[in-house]
Amino acid sequence: MAIKAKTGIAFPASVANNGIMKKNSLPSLLVLPVLLLAAAATVQARNLDIKWIEVEGGAFTPASGGSTRPITLDGFFMSATEVTFDQFDAYCEATGARKPDDAGWGRGSRPVLNVSWEEAAAFCRWLSREIGAEIRLPNEAEWEYAAAGGNRSKGYRYSGSNTWREVSWSEGNSGGMPHPVGGKKPNELGLYDMSGNLWEMCADWPAGDPAKPRSASGSRDGGVKRAVHGNSYDNPASDPRRADVHVFLGEGHINVGFRVVKTI
């Protein structure tokens, strides 16, 4: 499987203005609704319109890591879709961070790409501060469990269906580009595009043991790689839980994005 760098070279994978008004410019009864609307808009901006799906905890046997024994996960919330350009651009505008290139495909509700793992982690830290909750990248076990439908799993081959075209933008139906998020059928939990649109970065490195905590100091490569799961618009449909794909921490790619989780 190949991950594409920003340059297109493939390598193998192993408040708005608050409108301050002059005193007495509106009757006092009208001022309060205006302020309330402004506050609501600020809260909405800080949440970035992320739809959170609750993933109840449970036991499952992960496909990655070489372990054949079940593990038990605590519950968490996961974003229903991959983080979009709109959402990442809002972070960039608030912090002065670099806006990633859209490769000429457009921004808006398309999933953000050309973002490194480190930039995705910085987005998570910023959003954590904005909304007062722990936001982070999912670990491999969480990602796999959610993609499989969690405790509502029906055992589909792909995330939400046995027919890849129903749930995936992959080679054969994507037209060679990523598509706006949420355009396909969701899985059993209400999560979209986990079988294909962009590969999705995870918090930990590939091929570890999901039953054990992982830290960079314990990885075989010094902690410079991180696992990705799912599939992308430029690859044939496949099991989204496969664990043979990775990215390097500081590199962005035109077929890799991410979604986030919120700790309960």
C-alpha cells in the first residue's frame, strides 16, 4: 500500500466581529438577545460543528498488533467524520498555524489533507483548550473498535456494509480525489468514511500490542512513525482495520487525514 507525500511522490507503506454598539443605540430589551446570539456563535465556533458519536466501551479482538486475545476498552466519543478543511482552517486562523494545501480539490467540507501527525496533534491540543475537554487522536484499538461498529457491530466486511461502494470512496468510484465528508452510508455507530476517503492517523505506532500501553520510548523505530487506518480515494477497497500502513511524524500526505476522539 502506498501513502503519497505532498509532492505526489509515493513511497511504500511497511468572531466574527462582535458588533459592539454605542450605549443606548438599541432598546435594552433588544440588547440581551443580541448578546446571547453572539455568545452562541462563539460557542459554535469553538466546537467547530463537530458531531460527536458516543462509542460505548466493550471487548473485541483487534486486527493490528498480532494479538489474538480480546481486549476491553473504555467508552469515548469520536467525531462522526474526518476533520474538514473548514474545521482545520478555523484552527489555523485562530492560532496563526499554517493552512495546508488542498491540492486543487477545494476546501470546505472536504477532509483536510497534507497535515502531518504533529500538526494534527497540535489541532487536538488547541481544541482541548477551546472546549475544556480532552481531545486527541484515537489509538489503534479505539479506531478499529469504532470502525467495526463497537458493541453494535454486525460483522460487516467494511465499516458499515459488505458492499464497499456503499461506505467508501476508493479507487473505482472516487474519480481520483477525496470527497466531502459524510457522503456515504455510516456504520452501525453513525461514523462515516472509515472504509475510504482518506487514510486516518492514529495516536500510536503500527504493529504494537493493543493490550499494552504504548509510548515512543518503546517503539522499534524510536517513535518516529504512527499508524494509519482506513483507506483512501486512490487505493482499492480493503479491510479498514489492516495495520500495514504508517506515516512519519513530520510529513503530510495528499491521501492522509484524521478524525478525533473526546475522552469521556
